Amino acid sequence: MENETTKTLTFFRFEDLRIYHKALEYSDWVYNTTQLFPYDNAKDLISRFNSSAQAIALYIAEGSARNKSQFIYYLKMAKSSIRECVVYTSISEKQTFLTETLVEESRTHLMEMTKMLGALIGSLQRTNHNRERDKYNEENYTPAESIEVIKY
């Protein structure tokens, strides 16, 4: 019998990231919310808002299959998609398609994802920096016994 506290890892690593699931939740929220928009007047806005929201999760998934520096790049692209969603939220508010409450919900989701992505990027950058530093130290390390003293 498997212990309930044992976490089963998925085949696709990005599915183990909390930020990926937050991005899916937000994409769902945007889809459900934009269904309330008047389609004839907001067709383009609906499409773009949904695309940007979906792009957050897509960039996380795509980047996870890359090396660390490329993953960081894709996470930054996900942050760019978040900023697009901030703009679409503001446009939707100005067009009175979103209530104050819905605007606040959207912004709360977006701020939380921005913080999570920032923390993940910072963690990956620290790991990269430490590895580079260790690699540099290993390459430039010369044991004292191997130093030849040359007298002139």
C-alpha cells in the first residue's frame, strides 16, 4: 500500500510545478470570465486575452524541456504574458466588461504568478551562478604540491 504522503512525480516535469497549475487556473478563469463579454464588440479582445493567459502555462511547459538558462528565458517570457494580461484586464475594465471585483481577482492572480515566477527564476539563477563559480574554481585550482618554484 502506497503511503498517502508520498508524492508521485509526473512524467512531464513542468506538471510538478505549482506555478504551472496556477497558470492553468488563471487561463481557466480568463476563459470563463471572457465568456461573459459581448462577443460582437469584444471578439478580438477575448481572443487575445485568452491567448496571453494560455501562453503563461505554455512558456513554462516549453522552457522546462530546455537547459537552465533557456528555461529562465522562457520563464521571463511567461512574465511578459502576465504583463499582457494586466493590460487586457485594464482594457476590459475600461470597456466595462469587468467589474471591480473581477479586475481585483485578475490582478491578484497575476501578482501571485509574477512573484512565483520571480522566485523560481531567482532560484535557478543562484543555482547556475553557484555551478559556474564552482566550475571556475575547479578549473583554476592548483594543488600546492604541483606548483613548481622557478628561481631566476
